[in-house]
Amino acid sequence: MRTKLIAGNWKMHKTIGEAVALIDALHAALPTIPADRQVIVCPTFTALAAVAARPHGAIGIGAQNVYPESHGAYTGEIAPGMLTDIGCSHVIIGHSERRAIFGETDAFIAQKAAAALAAGLTPIICVGETKQERESGRAEAVVLGQVAGSLAGLSDRLADVVIAYEPVWAIGTGLTATAADAQTMHAAIRGELRRIGGAAADVVRIQYGGSVKPDNVDELMAQPDIDGALVGGAALVAESFARIANYK
Ligand code: PGA
């Protein structure tokens, strides 16, 4: 039985004061979390310390990015050990916005994932096809290629990673993959994980992301290979994220 993972990706939103208000509201809304699931929030770097310092109960804390070196002359970057130091247990890696806007490659994402694992962080490795790739029938090939490339050299650490399948055309658009289409891709991803790492594939959590909302989360979470959700817009409002975390 895979422990489900519901993660809120706050992206580049919330000042420190706003982030503190949100974690306080979430803590009030989610005083306890059922044992079958884990819930985390991923604030901006500037708000991480303030959020981690508030009472947050069973809600875990993650970051949205990391650099794959422990220290050094990397102006503007943040090391894995700095994230554990501040109280992070997870880090989102290779989000489609980072792939598209900042040119992150599968090879760089694999380096980041390795560094995160070495520091004891759980990497949430994001994959997903664009609208054009889906329309031209290449969605599965693209996504499985990203899975293999982003896990290069990590076949013996599969059990410790989380994969987030986020079709790019569904992110922030209000469009969601149907639960059936998402399940089909998740099953294909699990097949690829099995090819890479054998039986460990069965313990890897595969999250769905892309316009997850209170009104579609239950159907998505009912699919056998959907093990959680990576939530953007709906994670910025305590009431909606709490409802998603309380999926049925
Ligand atoms: P969204 O974002 O829920 O706003 O579509 C999801 C994500 O980008 O992680």
C-alpha cells in the first residue's frame, strides 16, 4: 500500500506574512492527517523559514528547487543541506516551468535528484508532455523518456523518489486530464519504473498534477496508479487545499 502524497506548490506566490497566514489556516483546517496519506506544502525560499517556524502539525514542508552541490560559488542557488537545515523533507525537481523557462534538462534534473537523495530529501521529479506532443501522439514516448532521463544513475534509489506526472497543457489552465487518461499514463510510467528498477516500481508514489481542484480530486485519487496530487493554484487557498488533502 503506497502512502499517498498531497503536495501544495505555492510557486512564486506569497510574501512572508501571507505564507504564515496560509500555513496557520491550513494547520487549523488539517489538525490531523489520516495515516494513509502525507500532506506537504512547498513555499518560496524566502518564506520557508517563517512557515517552518509556525506550528504545522503533521503538514510537512518542501522546497520548489535545489542546486546539486553542497556549497560553493553558485550565486543565487540553494544547496540540499540548506533545505534540510530549514526543515524541508521534500523538494520539487524539474517542474515543467523550470524545464521550459529555465532550460532544465533531464540530465540536470537527475543530478539534482541524486543530490537531494544524498542529503536525505525526497525528490518530487516532475514529468509531462506539452499540448503539441499530446496532439501528435507522442505523449507517452516523451513522458517515459523524461522518466528514464531524470532517473539516470538512480535505479537503486527508486523507492525513495516521487514522480509527478503533470501534463503541461493542464497546468494552470483549468483543463485536467480525465481520470482515465491520467491512469493510463501513470500505469505506463510505472511500467517504465519497473523496467528501470524492478519491483521497487511498486512502491514509487506517482502524483498527478495539473488543475487538481476540490471537485476533481476524488475521481483522480480513486485511480489505482494515482498516488497523490501536486497542486498549484488550489493550494493557495486554505479551504480548497484542505478539501483536496481530505480527498475521499
Ligand atoms: P495547477 O499547478 O494546479 O495550478 O495547475 C500544478 C503545478 O504546476 O504543480
